[in-house]
Amino acid sequence: MSAITVDEQLTILQRGTAAITTGEELRKKLSLGRPLRVKLGLDPSAPDIHLGHAVVLRKLREFQDLGHEVVALVGDFTGRIGDPSGKSETRRQLTEDQVRANARTYEQQIFKILDPQRTRVDFNSTWLAPMDFAQVCELAAKVTVARMLERDDFATRFRESRPIHLHEFFYALMQGYDSVALQADIELGGTDQTFNLMMAREIQRDYGQEPEVAVIMPLLEGTDGVQKMSKSLGNYIGVDEPPGDMFGKVMSIPDALIARYFDICTRVAMARVHELLAGNPRDAKAALARAIVADFHGEAAAQAAADEFERVFSRRELPADMPEVLLPGAATTALDLLVACGMAASRGEARRLVQQGGVSLGGQRVTDPLAAVTVPDGSVLQVGPRRFARLRVS
């Protein structure tokens, strides 16, 4: 266990949280003088982890560093249903093979943040799959339909006469039973998981256990500054992205989000954050980008990414290192060029990039997507602010 006091632990653990249910219960549990069992459920319905997921994982690492027992629970059984939180319709059920494949990817990525030597990875199929129908009925009897319909998403669908399938009710029940099986002291989750976390506390009480403390973390806005970070919205920063891409994406966030990102995405001392925020926003954002990249790639990679960003975006120089693309001929159209270089997935996407003014060849902006362009050997194609390729003509 950590040698620091309960008050010191609380100061660390309360930073950046949206809510703790309850703070007084957390103090009592920390005062027990033993390692607490801290649970985080991972829904393996999508295989990629981004900075929004990392907000909760970072808090889990703080518990870990304070000497508490961390359980990263892969919901391989609940993942076959899919969490209905915030969904306006029934989610497509995944196969066992799909869930397992996503879970393996999750395991690889979480250890960019968690200490693998001090992390217990478990799968809830261990106790959920063997349950017989009588046990399922016993679990279902713990909660009324009226209680389930308190969820905003279910209530909305019921009011609008949109289907709610019975198996969707079981997601929160199974997540709650996970806490019973693990005898969890604390569970972490985002604000979209609040109903499920409260349900777990109720179910633990029904099974005669002390209810876990729910540490609820805020949802991180994406690089657009509006929507929740999401790969499907294209506003995400993946934890597996190269240092330069990660640095550039952080530099693209609105200035209004700098303080929030510092608070919940880094360990930079708040006194230092206040100093940075009092100065030039661009300098504060660069310090934020360095801190985030360093967490995932190390200090040397963060400094290299900062130097490259300064060179390319402040001094308008070309990147020191860029991919080379071999073209079969010297003349083509802009659409064909973008697709051939892998800068656009389709001619339609290529057309949009050109029309948006984001494409240049040899330093000259391309304005007509269908015009023939001549590609001198060694010329540089740029798409948007961060994508470059040096073209070689065979």
C-alpha cells in the first residue's frame, strides 16, 4: 500500500472526476488500510482505444500507483449483447469470435497506460456463461421493469414506441453481477455509464455485499470541440497513432479545451497548468501536446514531434521524413493521383479534398479535380495540414 495519507490519496483521485458516489464512502474504504479492488469494465465491441477511453484508464492507473488492486474486466459475455447506453435502437449482437478478437486488441492497448505486472485481466464469461436459468431468474428478480425504464434511453424508446428487446435489460444486470463476482470495492466508468454503475451498487446490496464506490469520469470532447470523441465521427486521437499525428491532432483542438485536456488527459501539476494558461494559448497547447505524446511514446518522441511540428507548421518547411510513392507515369488527373497515392479512399473523397482547398502539388494548390496534372519526379503532394508524400515517377 501507498505510504501517503488518505487525504493525499483523495486529492489525487478526485482530480478530473465528474462525480464520486459517494466521496465519504471512498474515504471510508481508503481508511481500511488494505488494497482496494478497483474494477473497470471494458466493452470489446470496438477494438480501438482513443484518448477518450484513456481518461478512465489513467484514473485506474492512479489507483494502481497508490497500491490498490486493479481488475480490467473484459466484457466478453456482455459484449455479445452490447451496451445499450445512449442508443436509440437495439445494438447488433456480436459473435463470440468477434468479441474475442476485439478483446485481444484491447489487452494490447490498455498496457500503454496500465502496468501489466500489476493488472489483473479477467473475462466476465468466467461466471456469466455457467449460470443456469434459475440463477438468471434470481438475478432478474432483483430489479423491476419500472426501475429499468428510468434510463433515459429506454424511457425515450418506450415513449416513442420503438422496440426494447428484453435481453437489453440484462446488460446492466450482468454488469452489476460482475461486481458481485469480483467483490469490487470501487468501479470506474464514464458519465454515460452512470445508470449501470448505480445498478451495480444495488445488486451488490441485494447479494449482501458492501456497495462499491462509483468513480464517474467525464466524457472527453473530440478535436472538433463539440461532439464526444469518437472514431466514427473522425474527431478522435488514437493511443496507437504515431507521435507526429498525435501531436498535430492535439494542436488542432479549440483553445477552449486546453484546460480540460490538461486536467483529465495529463498528470501535469495544476499549478503549472495555470501558469501555462496565463500565457500564449499556442504555447500552452504545445506543452499539452508534448505531455500527451510523452505519455504514450516517451519524452524523446514527444520532443521530436514538437520540433517537426514547429518546422512544418510555423516555418512552413517540408517534413524531414515523409513516405515515398512510386507512380507509373508522370501525367494524371488530380483525382487519380490522390487515389493512387492512398491519400483518398475513393474518387469521391478525392474530389471533396480538392474542392475544400486542401490539396497542393509542388507547393501549388490544386483547384480542378479533373484537370490533368504533371508530376515531376521528386515533387511533394500535400493533403491537409499534416499529410505529405514525395512522388517518384518510374
